[in-house]
Amino acid sequence: QVQLVESGGGLVQAGDSLRLSCAASGRTFSFYPVGWFRQAPGKEREFVARISWRGGSAYYADSVKGRFTISRDNAKNTVYLQMNSLNAEDTAVYYCAVGPRYSGGSDDEKGYNYWGQGTQVTVSS
């Protein structure tokens, strides 16, 4: 089992920045890829970013490329999502998820085994 806890969400204005954290416990976190997904009201959950288990590869949705950065600190069992230049379309509940060991992760939520409870990000325009 892997337990994930997201934090760092909040209410910000357009153009502001936020850093989300995903803290993991339960297993050797460094063996697992991590993805960030988000779900806006009335919409399906969508891929945002992912990072490989070693942290050497990161991938982003086109909608956040150049604005968001995913990183990980395996010593702290934490993955971060730095979000800059936020706009109203970024408003959603953000979830982190862990995929199979020793893999690069997936853009598809079906590729993840464990999920956090989510953190709300609201961007006012």
C-alpha cells in the first residue's frame, strides 16, 4: 500500500503561482512514477504531468506545458507541482497518483494504482 496526501491548494488570482505537494508513505517511494491529474467541475479527470521513478523524465499536458513543473525529492518522499501563470481554466481538484514500480508512468489514469484525496485549486480571474 502507498498512502498519498496532497497539499498546497488554495484560492489565488490569475497570474499567481502555487506549489502543490504530494507526500507518500508506506513503500519505497523512489521506485514509483508519480502523476498529477485534475478534475474541474462537470468535467472528467485529466492528465496534468508525470515524472518517472528516477525523476529523469517529465511529461506535461499541452495545456500546462511551459507553466507547470513537476519534480520529486525522494529523500523526502514528496513530489511537487509548481504552477505558474495560473488562469481560471486551471481551477480544479488536483490529485497525485502512483504507478507501477520502475516505470515511467502514464498519461492515462488507468495506469495508476494509488491516489490521494485531492487538493482544491481555485483561480479567480
